[in-house]
Amino acid sequence: MSRELPLWEVFVRAKNGLSHRHVGSVHAADARMAIEGARDVYTRRLEGVSLWVVPSDAITASDPGEAASLFEPAEDKVYRHPTFYVVPDNIKHI
Amino acid sequence: MYVQEVKTASLGDRPVPVVVEDPARLAAFEARVAADEFVEPKDWMPEAYRKTLIRQISQHAHSEIVGMLPEGNWIGRAPTLRRKAILLAKVQDEAGHGLYLYCAAETLGVSRDQMTQALLAGKAKYSTIFNYPTLTWADMGTIGWLVDGAAIMNQVPLQRTSYGPYARAMVRVCKEESFHQRQGYEAVMVLAAGTPEQKAMAQDALDRWWWPSLMMFGPPDDQSPNSAQSMRWRIKRDTNDELRQKFVDITVPQAEALGLKIPDPDLRWNEEKGGYDFGTPDWDEFFAVVSGEGPMAHERLTARREAWDNGAWVRDAAMAHADKRTARVAA
């Protein structure tokens, strides 16, 4: 059997002013074909004005097993939020 | 389009190897799912959950792809340019739905080619509905109205299914499916309000598609062995019989508005339960069609195999071209 066409992750910018957002993936031999495939699969109803395609194997993801050590330390640092600080009501514009 | 997850023969025949899993991890997983949290691709999951999802999502994807065939059959014979453009867009959507779903299944560690090969080898299932022939133009409208209608009924709860990529694919699919159903109903409306011959054609299509549509919700709950586990894992959110009842309740008034008759002598309103009582589909026929005995089963798979084989040189040429360019850049 022939080699499988490589996998690409697809990102769509819904309109200018917004970031590209991950929507799914396509198989394609090269970047040009991946863009064309992504256009047909993910933007049939004006879902976007710009596409990114990235080879799936170029993405490094964080390990869900490390989610606790990566993200939980932020939980006890409420002083990073403005509402942590009590300011009298008569102080305006702060 | 949609397929209920159907147990494949090969899984029933052989003893399934028991994977011993860490009870603490399993309990944590069950708790997360019970709390309606989404499971994402790299998260730990029980092997049985992964396998059930691969089977269900790939069957669902295959159904979308095979589902293009009965409708593609009528693109060249659509009665007007308007209808032709609509049908083309719908069939293209089905291809898109198949691709969203294949890519969701791929996040579980199965490759696209493995899934394609399973379909072409006749090892994978797809919805029984596509093993019935599309004999007249009225079938196009009726499929949109009933088959896509049943699909919506099945797919809406799947937008909250526990596996994130599957749920997200369903959100996209459901948005597009509504167009499929409405264009179908509109096409049947035109026929039902047309000449006596056109109205008869619409009635004939309803007569042929009604029961296969009810079968799309899968076997009765007491004959659906995987349902309980799938409900517990939030892969499924409603039982087959609940969805079938809902479908009948909303579809009967739609048929009445068209002046068409549902082909079920046992159909009557039950005031007490606030829904319709209806007859039992021919489940022997359902199981025969699932195992590949539908009138069109052979033709559907042959068409898919030819498409795959005839496209092989294109895939190979595209890869050879990409390889050549990569080599040139490296040099």
C-alpha cells in the first residue's frame, strides 16, 4: 500500500481582528494541498478569512499528567488579580 | 447522517482480552466523566472507552462517506439547476462530515488508512440506511426530511458527548445538518402540492423510507448490549427507544401537513403518555442489513473500492512531488 498522506492541523481566522483558532485536521501531501483541502473542509460557509496549516508532528503538547504541576500553582496566587486588593469606595478611577 | 454504534461480528466472536487497569485511575476517570467533564486526546482513558469510541466514530464517519453515494446518484438528474446546486452542496457537506469525524477518531490513535481499509475490506459497519436504493427524485427530498431528521435527533445530544474532539465535530455537523433537513422537507412539499403523480411519488418514497429511518436509532434498548456502558461513559446521552419516540412524535405532524400518510397501521396518539404509539420495525431485516445483506450493500462497497483504487495514482503522484520538492530544498 502507498504511504499515508501526512496529517496537518488546521487553524482558521474567523475575521480580521481575531486570532486563528484550531478547527481540526486534514491529510495532504504538501502545505499547498493542505490549504486547499482545509478550505473545502472547514470554510464552506464563510467561517474564515485566513487559514494556517501546520504539520501535526511539529506540534509539541504539554503532558496531561503534568497538568497539576504546571497549572495548579496559579490557584493560590490570588494576589495576581486586581480584586485581591481592597480600596475604599471613595477612591475613584482605580 | 448517522449510524448507531453497532457491535461488529468479529468482536462478538472472539473473547475480548481483559486489560487490567489501575483501579485508582479508572475510578478517577469515571468520576470525571460522571461530572460531565470532557476527555481530551492525550488524557488517560480506559482501553474499552478508547475502543468503543474508535468503533463508534469511525462507523459514523463511514456512514457519512457511504451516504454520499445514494444522493450522488441523483446529482446528474436533479429536476432543476436550483435543486442540483442544493444537492451538490449537501453531498459535499456529507464528505466534510466524514472528514471531521475521521480526524476526531485519529486523535484516539487509529490512522486514516486503517479506517479506510477496514471499510473497504467490509470489516467496518456503516448505517444500514445507505444499503437501500434511491429509486426516484422523491427519495432525495425524503432522505433529507427523514434520514437527516433522524440524524439530527441522534447527533444533537452527541454535542455533549464526553470525548472532546467527537463533541466538537458534532457541533459543526449539527449546524450544517439543519440545512439538509429543511431542503428535503421543502422538496417533498413541492411534490406533495404538485400533480397527483408527483404526490404519489412523494407517498411512495415515504412508504419506503419510514421504517428504515426508524431503524436508524438502533435496536430496541433491551437488545442493545453496549448501551448501558456507553450511557455511563456519556458517549451516548439518550437511549435508542427514547430518541425513536421523539422522532415519531415530531415527524407525524410534519407528514400530516404534507397530506401524506405514515405507513403504519398501529400509529395512534396516546393521550396518557403524550406521544404516539407505533408499530415495531422489522428487526430481522435490520440485523440482516447490518451484516451486509441490504439490496445495495455490494454496490456501495464496490463504489468505495473503485474510488480508492482509481485515486491511488493521484495520492502517489502528490507524495512523489512533495518528496522531490523537499529534497530540492534540502540540497
